[in-house]
Amino acid sequence: MEILAASSTGSGMSSIIIIVLMIAFMYFFMIRPQQKQRKEHQSMVNHLKKGDQVVMISRLHGVIDEINTTDQTVTIDCEGVYLTFDLSAIARVIPSKTQAAEAQPASQAAASEEPASEASDAPASEAAPASESAEAADDQKPAESDSADADK
């Protein structure tokens, strides 16, 4: 009898452990990423300003004309048509070219400057043949076209 009772309490503990592991799995792979995504979206909505280009959840592209924080709405200009949406309907903000340049990390900027500095360190004698060959190619093109015109 004691062996039978011990095995039933062991199976009860294992089922509790399995349930706890399932809840932990659901939290780390479903709930937590969704909370992170919601925080990122809220941060994006809080940083919106007039003139930002946005894409709505309906894939409608437009420019923000007005933001009403009390009603949680935004008015979008879509080529002269003004539409009002909830702030939650904004899927993403399209970065403008000036924002993309400012957002470029310093490490990428330093990496992009290194090849330019290496090219400037090259002796002038190495740079000259490349420019001479380009000029020579330009000189040959009109001559070729003149001979083609002569054949006609």
C-alpha cells in the first residue's frame, strides 16, 4: 500500500511541474513579446508629430496633419484627402531621409569614413592613372561614334 501511495503523490507533483512549465513557456514566448511590442508601439505613437509620414494598419500611406491627444485621434493627409483615425491604427512611421541620417549610429558613420580616409591616403600617382583611363575612354567614344556615322 505504501508503494502505491508514494507513486500517486509523485505523479501529482510531476503534473503540477508540467503545468507550471507550460505557464512559464506561454509567458516567455507569447505574453512577454506582445507586451514589448505594445510598449514600442506606444513609444512610437507618443513621438509622432505633424508632418511625419505614416502607414496605417489598412496600409494607407499619408502625412500627419493633426494629432488630437484628448480624443486619441490623428488626421492624415492622403494627397489632399483628410481622414481621421484612432492613434492605435498607425502601423509604423516612415523615417524621412534627414531622420535616417541622424539615426545612423556613430560606429556606422566611423566605418563609412574609413574607406574615404584610406582613399585620400593613397598617393596621387595611383589616383592619376584611373582618371587618365577615364578620359581616354571618353576620348575614344566620340571617335567610335564618328566612324559609325561615317559608315552610314
